[in-house]
Amino acid sequence: MESGVISPEAPIRPAAESGMTMAFQPIVDVVGGRVYAYEAVLRGPNGESAAQIFAMIEPESRGDFDRRCAAAAIRWAMSAGLGTTTARLCIPVHAPGTSVPGEPMITAARIGKQCGLIPERMIFALHGYQNLPGAQLADIVHRSSRMGSLTTFVGLGQDQTGLGACARYVPNAVKLDEDLVGGIASSWSRRLVLEDLTPRIRKLGIKILASGVNSEAVFTRLRSFGIYHVQGDHIAPPEVGALPPPTVRRAAA
């Protein structure tokens, strides 16, 4: 697959021949009763996920593709009306493919300036952060902070791989792995893991985001752990080119 299918200089809609689309899914603060952020979700012409698309790209082109996707996410989000909300934009960054640390962030800041989205409303969600050399990971977190943006480490799961990096580099937030979250309603072992992880993450001053909230049972369990920033089809599924409203009631802290 070519890396140039999404260009930061192209129109907001992707080229028809690429067949790729950009959807958005809310991350909801159920205590505040508001959308905390909308996450950009890349989809391929046959429904391929961002991870599947990324895996098909040559390693030397992945950094450029990440940069283009960051630019496209901002353009699509602003076209969908993000500027009329108070929500942030969560921009996925595939950390191991970042040839120049912070390059997608530099591009995002430039495109954001063109489109009217300030860096303070951007969240950079680092996928595969566990596999990035410490110096590069530290540089990305530092660059984001210096811009005024937030950083989220994505994919902390049942084996707790990556918790050490969270403690050392202290992102603004950690997004729990979907398999861990989705299993807590039926799996005692997953609940025990979450019971152990939650206070350790909070002790670091890191916000906890839970993706994969696909049922009321999972949602209720998360609330019992005091996790109130949630995302998943139970809250609202991703919607192409639009900012879907969440369908979840406000909770007391």
C-alpha cells in the first residue's frame, strides 16, 4: 500500500481512489456529563482497522503515513464541527513507525493552525509505546507537553507490559486495552488485574481511559472501580465524518 493515500494538503475528504475514511468515536467523561474527546478512527475501503492498514505499509513509509493521518484527522474533525464543541481531538500515533520523534505532532500543530484547532485541544495517543526506545518516547512526551498538548499511552493490558514506561515517562493518560476492559464483566481474573492497576496508575497522577465498553455490565463494573472516562460501542460507535453524540447517563463521582 502506498503511504501517500492521505495527504495533509489534500481536501478534507480523502481521495476517492484510496477508499479510506475517517470516523470519530467519543470518549466520555460520565461524571462531568460531557464528551472529553473525539478519537479519530481510520478505516480502510473494506473495513480494515488502522492497525491492519498500518501493518501493510512499508516500514520506511510508516512515519510519513502517520503524519498524513494526523493531518487528515484534524481536517475531517473540523469539517465535522469539532470547533463548535469543547471536546479535544484524540489523534492516534503509531509510535514505532515514527521515523522522527514528534513529527506527527509538528504536522498536527501546523494543520491545526490552518484549521483553527489549537494544540491544547489535541491528544496524541501513542500505540505501541511499549516498543519505542526510551529516549524517543521521552522526546515525544516532552514535545507534546511543550506544545501544550496531551499524551496518552494506548494498550495497557492484562500482562501490565508498559506500566514501567508509564511510571518513568508519565503521560497525561493511559488507555486500557480493549480485551482487558471488555472482559471484566465475565472474568474474575481481569477484574483482579484492574483492581490492582487502577490505584497504581492513579498514584502516578495519570488519568485512566477505558476503551472497549460494549455493554452496560462492563460500564457498571468500570464505575465500581472509579473509572469514568469511557469509550466503546455501548457509549457510541464510530461514525464516518461525524461526531456522534454519546448515549450514556451522567454518573455521580
